[in-house]
Amino acid sequence: MRRREFITLVGGVAVTWPLAARAQQPAMPVVGFLDLTSPQTSVDQLRAFRQGLKDTGYIEGENVTIEQRWAEGRFDRLPALAAELVRRRVAVIATSGGSAAAFAAKAATATIPIVFMAGEDPVKLGLVASLARPGGNLTGVNLVISELTAKRLGLLHELVPRASRVAVLVNPANTANAETTLRDVEPAARDMGLQIQILKASTSGEIEAAFANFVRERPDALFVGNDAFLTSRRVQLVHLATRHAIPTTYTVRDFAEVGGLMSYGVNITDALRQVGVYAGRILKDAKPADLPVVQSSKFELVINAVTARMLGLTVPPTLLARADEVIE
């Protein structure tokens, strides 16, 4: 063999070895992330989800890929987005934004593991067989938001004791959450001697129209129902509530942080971290059927004292004492 041919042969082998080694490296697992809202309004939630994955040893870009799908507040887009993730052959689907996203994922696949975040009892919803042993391909976090409806209305009444007429805003596109909110708030209002007025909004324009109705009806306070779309429109809602000087209670602290009067509910970012943890455990071969549904147990009462003063409200000392945070 000539010297030049030998060098060429050796060089060719040297080039081939790294290529072969790279070809033998396993592809990174892909996690699907399905959310009802948008990446612009869910920055903290997505960061918490990544942290949950990191807690189990998975870092995006290093040993896991996250394929994101955002419905931009449109419930009708969720089934198609879930189907896209199934065609992508993701290893697990994590859903955020309530039960609608979970149901869309469940309808799209009976085999790919799904980790959901639901606002009410997932057993009653039909997502899982039981909390302790979910069965099937779904597990996740129960935010128990619906169970806090009466408590949240009571806190609003305590802050605004002269209120007798309370408007309740729900999203009719989120049928399950809207029905649950009205089912729970109506008897609670009767017990407190409050009259309620139901308002519905599933678009930004309908939110504007709902507040325009306040000019005519002038309710004493507003109760914003549990809904991912309404949460994604928190800046708009808080701005309108402030403009119309309507004392308003919300479900999560995100509202109070942008100027909302008061929120009472679970810590959503902590729940998304748990969703990430479960997704990571499933990547390590845990079965969703064997992972019990996590019940949220951390509830936060956040009061924005600046907004209270702007509305001419004096926060009772008993309420201040129970608040987890008072924004000054």
C-alpha cells in the first residue's frame, strides 16, 4: 500500500469514528407542554415547570427537550395542539391551564403519560380512577380551587362588609369551571345575604363589555371566577376594576401583584413545579398509574394595601393578620 493511500485511509477512519459515536448517542427525551394561555403571560409558570424537571435531573437543552404548545386562550385549539404533541411522539405530556387541557390530552392519547394540573377533583371530573392510584395514563396536581369559592367570597365580604350586590365573572367557554363556580358561589352568597349578578366573558372584547355593564348596574364588588384565560388577562381585568373603582377578588396572587385588590388560592408556580417533578419521574420510568395525585395544601391570601387605600377601603386588622402577604 502506498504511503499516500495509507494516510487517506487512516484519515477516513478518524473522521468516521466521531460520526459513529455521535450516531450511537441516544436522542434526548421530548416532553410536551400544553397550555391554554400564552408564553408571554406564563413566564413564571414555565420557569417553575423547568425547575421541577431540574429537581429530577433534567435540564432543557442538555438532556431533555421541551416541545411547547400554546392555545392563546382559545379552548377550541387544545385538541389540535394535543394531537400535534402525540404525532411528535413525546415521552410525556404536561398540561397547564385547567382541566380543559387535560381532557384534550386524554382524548388525544391513551398510551403517552400525561401529567395534568386541574382546578377541581379529578376523580369527579373523570380524569383518574382515584387520587391514591390514578390508573390509566394520567396523574397530576389537584389545585382544589373550586373548593375555595365560598371562602374567597367570605373574605371579599369581610373586606367590603357593606356590599350587598356582587357580580360574578366566569368564562362560558370553560364550561366545567364556569358551572362549578356558579354552583358553589350561589349558595354561599345566599348564606351571606348577598345578591349576585352573573357576567360572562371569553374574549378580551367581552371583558370590556362586562365592565361597561358595571356603569349601568353598579355592583358593590366583583368576584372573578377560576379560569386560565381570565388569569392570562389579569392586567386588563385589574386595570378595568381600578378604573371603575370596583373592589375585586381573584383566584391567584398574580392578580394582586399587578394591582388587584385581593387574591386567595393556591400557589400556581409551586403546582407547576410539581408537574415538572412528576414529568421527570416518568422519564425515569415511573408509571402515572402509580403516582398519586398531589393535593394542593398551600393556600395564599394576598392583599394589595395600595389598591385598598385607592378604593377608600380599610382592611380589617383580623384580615391583615391572616394575610400571607400585604403588598405596600
